Amino acid sequence: MALKNLNEYLSLIPVVRQCPGGSLWSSYDEEGDVLYVNFRESVPATDSELTDDDIILRYDGDDLVGITILHASKR
């Protein structure tokens, strides 16, 4: 089975390489229109910050461990 959007996925390589720890996990909640991006596997956040453009930055201490993008389909 051919992947239709292969070039779009390949364009993510520079983004993933620059992620904290060089890792990236993501999931999309279609019903809530929320994109979850994690830079570490299974790390709970100890703090979070909501930006002016409805993005939640999640931290473990001083380390950014993920972002939550609200209204993802409208971006």
C-alpha cells in the first residue's frame, strides 16, 4: 500500500531532529479538535502554560515535554 502523503511525512524529519531529545509522539483527537505532541514517552507534566494562541506548553520541571494544540484543524 502506497502512502499518499509520504513527502509530507518526510518534511517532518528536520522538525523531529530538532525536538527536545530527538523524539516526537503525536495523536489527534478529532472530536475535540486537539493535537497532542509529546517529546518524551509517558512523562507526566508537572506544570503547564497556556499561550495567547490556545497552545498549552507542558513541562516536567524546566524541561518542555509536550505541547497541546487546541482548535488544531483551524491552523
